[in-house]
Amino acid sequence: MTKSGYWLPVLAAGAGAIVVAVLGASMTDLGPWYHELNKPDWQPPDWAFGPAWTVIFALAALSAATAWKDAPDEASREWVIGLFALNGFLNVLWSALFFRLHRPDWALVEVGFLWLSILLPMIIFSRYSKTASLLLVPYLAWVAFAALLNFEVVKLNGYWGTF
């Protein structure tokens, strides 16, 4: 692979991660509604989420570039793009549901799909790039933790509506 052929997926994956991060951050409003929620004692401080997501998005971008580079054919590279696009959409959607629409109950349902959108590429990528698959482990673990936190917020505050 030429140097330009190597850097293109790295730059594209990095740009994609930045777009998802910016969109997700734009949906995240830590205003009065959020501060009035009852949260579990074990929730990390608010300042910890930014650095955690930065590391996770950097690893996910590296995973995408690695999977692209190691993909055996064009169809596999298209799957890499599609899987990360789906994951990015679900990531932003969770923020919109929880923070913008103030619907932790809907976000709790959606977070299962977000988690699966990380697991699926891990399974697919493991066939041709163990590294790309393993780079997603922290993301999968963080979303599992976020799902548990989301569950506790719903439990502590009651359901805001019906599913």
C-alpha cells in the first residue's frame, strides 16, 4: 500500500470520529434538567466523560483505518464504512434522545442497538484484523457501562413515558 493509500483511511476515519464527536457534543446539554436528575453515587464526575470519549473515538478511528487497510476486498471496505456510519448515527441518536429530548427511557432502549453496533464490527473485523477488533473493546465496555448508568438514571427517576 502506498503512503497516500495508507493515510487516506486514517484521515477519513479521524474526520468521521471528529464529526460524530462534535454532533454528539452539540446534543449534550448539561443544563438544569440534567443536574436535577437523581444519579447513582458511582457515576463518574461530568468532567471525566470528555476525556473518556476522546480516547474511545481515537481508538475507534484507528480501528476503522486498520480494518480498512486489512480488509481483503472492496466489499469488505464498504462494510467498514457502513458499520462505522451506523455506529456514528446511533451514538449521536443516543445523545439526542437522552439530553435533547430528555428521554432517558428511550435512550435506554436505543443504547442496546448502539452496543450491538460496536459488537458486530468486532465480530466481522476479527476475521481479517484482530487489531481492528480489539481496538473497539474499550468502546464496547464504555457503552455497557453507559447503559448501566442509563438504566440507573431511569430507575432512580422513574419512566418519563411509555416505550
